[in-house]
Amino acid sequence: MPPLSDPQFGKFLATAHGLADRAAEVILPHFRAIGAIDHKGGDWLDPVTAADVGAERAIRAALAETYPDHGVVGEELGRKEGVGPYCWVIDPIDGTRAFIIGQPLWGTLIGLARNGEPLLGLMNQPFTSPISRSISSAERNPSEPRGTPQ
């Protein structure tokens, strides 16, 4: 089934926008006011902040209310298996290093897959620009840009 013909696509897109807004509410108070920085482990520095974890928790809480049967894969808190074909993919702060040093080169990434295939994706850079969204290439008009600012 192509993405836009999914009967719930509009609701999913509205949910993604709401999730981005929730994440921004958690993240923005931390930008340029960084506290503790943790390291996720491994050989390379992989920083995580309270803003990363707090935003992902806020997104997960909203999804648990709206779509409790959907799966979730998050950058900070791992995987929650779902029931059915839908799985949300979250990176609360893509660009944590830039975030830490006060550079506005970071954003929140939210995606939704159906049966392992991308259905929609959204990037929010709340400090610098409006939300951009994209839908699966199966529905995209080749004459339109890949990301559409909202």
C-alpha cells in the first residue's frame, strides 16, 4: 500500500509534528546551557545529554498514549517491540556534538516505517528553521524536492 493511501497517513503525519513539538519543548531549554554530558560507550566519543534522553522519553510517552501497539526504535533508549506493522524511529538530537558546543547544526529526526518500509520522515530544527518532512519515495512526485518545509 503506498504511503498516502494508508488511511491513517494524515493522523501519523500530525502525530509526527506533535512529537517534534514535544521534543523541542524539552530540548530548547538545554541548548547553550548544557549540564552533564555522558558517554554511551565504545571506542569513539558518543555523547548523550539530559536533553537527548528527556526528549526521547517525552516522544515515547506520547506514542504510548496515542499508538501503544506501535514499535519504537530510539537512539538513546533502544527498541520497544510493537504489535502490527508500524514502528517509529527516533533520534532526539541528531548532532549532539554540535548541540553541546552551542552550534545550531542539530535537529530531531522522527520516522515511521510500515512493515520495515519507510512511510514518513521528519526533521525539526527548532532553533533555526521550520519542520521539514518527507514521504516514502513510492509516493513522492519526482518534480518536487525531497523535503518539504512545513
